[in-house]
Amino acid sequence: MSPTTELPQKRVLVVDDSKFVRATFAAVLKSAFPVREEADGEAAWRAIQEDSSIVLVFTDLDMPKLDGLGLLARIRGSTDARIRALPVVVISGAEQAGVKERARNAGANDFISKSADPPELLARLDNVLRVVTAAQETEPTHDRLTGTLTDSYLRTESAKRYSYALRHDAELSVMALRLDSVAEIVRTAGKDAAEQLVKRIARLVMEQVRAEDSVARTTAATFTVVAPGTSAAQMMVLAKRLQAQLAQARVTYGQHVLKVAASFGVASLRADPSSSIEDLMRLATQRLDGAAPPPKGAERLPPEIDHALQVLERDAVGLGEVSKEVVERLQRIAKAIQARRK
């Protein structure tokens, strides 16, 4: 069932000091739930205490009076079981590295970009409510060691994204990243050292991806990233960047210096034949060992171009008055590229 048919009397709380962001989210979410809006964390905290119909909270992090992390701390530290169990989705903008991990450690259930489209936003709403409710009776949604998603949650969440991308001919890519040196580290430095390394690598991966991307620890030493709206070429750029950063890293644990070696495999909806998200995840894993050729069209973009595109994708909602100029310049670039191909 959809949220609308299951709990028509319940409501969603949207907390953001930007009236535009609140209005945008409310316009989409009201098709599934009534929406209550608040402009700061203190007002949101009062609403949560007073209004027992609130079943999910979407909150920004950077707000006056009480920020999102402070609101999360109050929710998770509440003596009221109803409040303590509320699922919280962080509305992510262009926060500094590490903020996303702090929010997850503080108890955030999920993240959504301010520029997310309506189907993505509704899918997150439905999925978070359904999976968090099920998790209270069955299995956890997040890996105990790393804070990334569990394999089962990733598959549940990504199935809807795959279906949406397939229906709308949109991009969606999967990356499997394996830490090849973990077994050797266990032998030379012990299990605790290997676990600390895996935890640090998880932090690095989560800091490199966008709010709308999902990261799961799918085996003891493998992370899987599912990225909607991302081409094979863009995913290859991210994979190579992570691989290079890991190769250069020198992690100390006691008297040991832990060197990291990693392999990756990438699969893409547009570049690879598939009938499910599991097919793409399986293919990405096969490519870890070169068991399958890389996806077609996975030529590497220059890092500076990829970074510029990621900035535009992430901050599209916040461009405001300059959006028209950005569009015009992109159109000129597209015309120039087409002219060179003729």
C-alpha cells in the first residue's frame, strides 16, 4: 500500500529556514500526506512534542535557533518512545565534508537533495516509512560498523529507483568497490585494525557521493554505491578518484601503517543489459576481477569538468536569479559541441 492509503490521518513535518525549500517539498509531499512546515529547529521541536500525528521529519541542517543536528539529538534523546523512533530524513545542500556522517551518527535515517525531483522525493518518503517500520520488527537498515546501509536495505531502496529510471529513460549507475588489502591487514595487524580501516574507508566513500546516492556495505570488504542520474562515465570518474585516494592513503593503527589497495567495477542502466537492480549490482561485482568488460560509453570525463557538472547538479535549486545565465551558457556549449561533430 502507499502511505496515503495506509495512514491518511498522519502528517509529515518539513523543517527549513528557506520558505522556497519548504514550499517545494510541501507541494510534492502533500499528494501523499498532509504537511506541516516549520522554519527552525526550536519550532520543529515544539511541533514534534505537541503534534502526535507527525510520522516523519524532513529537516535541513543549517538553521537558526536550533540546527538540524541539534534537532536530531533531541529526537533521539527523547524519553518519549514515539518521538525517539521518528524517522528523520536530512535535506542535504552543499554541506562540508563530514557533516553527512555526523548526521547519520546522530540518527538520521536517510538523506535527500534539495534538488531532488518529485518521484525521488515521494520514493524516499514511502521507502523510509516502510523500511523503518519493518526494521523495528526485523532487521536493521544500517551496518553496525560503518553506518552505511545494509545490503538488504540498499536492494529494497534501489529497486524503485531502477524502475523509475527505466520508465523515464534516465541514467542510473552502480559501483562495487572492494578493499583488496583487508585480508592481509587482518593477518598482519589483526581484526580490530581491519575493522577500523573499513570504517574509515566508509567515511571517505560517503563524503564523496551526493545526497541522493546510496552506499551500502554489501560484504565484509565491499561497498556498493547506487547513483540515480549518473552515467557510466561519471561513475567511472568517481571510482577512479576513490581508488587513487585509497592508494595514496597511509592509515596508522598502533605500530602498523596500513596500506590500502582497492578494485572497482561499474555497471550502468543505459550501457548494460539488465532486468533489475540486482542484475546491475551483480555485473558491477563481476567487473571487480575483470570477469566482464567495462560498460560502453564509460570514457573518463576530465576531473574538472565532472566536478563542475556535479556542482551544478547539486546546487540547481539554489541558483536563483543566475539560473537563466547558466542555462544560456550551457546551451552555447552544447551548440559548440554539436558544430564540431559535423
